[in-house]
Amino acid sequence: MTTLDIDQLADWLEEEERHEDCFDIHGLHGFLTALFMCGESLDDDWLASAIGQPLTELPEQEAISFANSCVQLYKDISDELYSDSDLTVTFEPTVDYQNSDMEAWCQGFMEVVFELPDAWQHKDEEQLALLLLPIETASGFFADEPDFKTLYKQPKLLKQMFDDIPELLTDMYLLFHAPSK
């Protein structure tokens, strides 16, 4: 997708008539990234989940345009990860994660993890847990958990973790998709 395409999709997602549960562009990108990571096909149910309403409730042309944009973005994510380069994320890592684009991206990603817990199982459970930790932390979903409270008190560690998210996505992709030895 071109920058213009991304900007147009972002604007559409932010329109007043969107459902209150609709992701912004950052949440949508995280959501699509997680779907691709765990090998889930993009379908109308997932698209409806991303915008908080069935596609059939949208004007037909809008639904088609949104679906086509998501398919292209999903493909772009897969191509980038397949190329073994760090994924270009839609946010700048920041220790001030609350209400940030990074938090929205990580929340979108974690929504898929919550919805498909079986797809997020791996024989190397410890490695997967380490790779997911920065995303879980930046999502803010676990802010009240004692183990996470300790992390939030360490700004240098948070900076390192959040800066590493694009790289760890490549590692996570390889964990799920590289051939077994």
C-alpha cells in the first residue's frame, strides 16, 4: 500500500460514523500482523471485528474498499516478514506508551492473541512468551498485574523492550513459520 492509501484508510477508520470499537490505523495494523503471524486467514468475520460491526452494515462500496485495503495491508505485512527484514510498524516506540500509537498497535495485536489462544501456542512456549512480553506490556492490558507493575517502574528496560518490537516480530514470525530442524 502506498502512503496515500494508508492515509486514506486511516482517515476512513477515524470518521465519526465508525463504531466506537473500530480500530484506528495502528490497531488495525497490529491486528492484521497478529492474524498473519498465527496463520489465520483474513475473512469477513475478522474484518467486522476490526471495525466493530458487520461489513453488511456499511455502504457496499465502502465495505469493498475497506476489505480490499485490509487484504493489501495483510499482504504487505506478510511480504515484509517473509523478506526477513524488520516489519515497518505504524508507531514510534515510546516509554510513554499510554494513549500512544504504539499502545493502539499492541492492543490490536493482543486482541487476536486473546481471540485465538490455541493459535498462540508453540512448543517453545518460553521463547514465545519472551517475544510477546514487550507487546503485552505496551498494550497496557496487564498494567494492574503485579509482575507488570514491576516492569512499568523500569523506564530503561521499557525503552529497550519497546524499541525491540519491530525486530522481535521478525523473530516471532520465524518461530512460527521457519521449518523445524
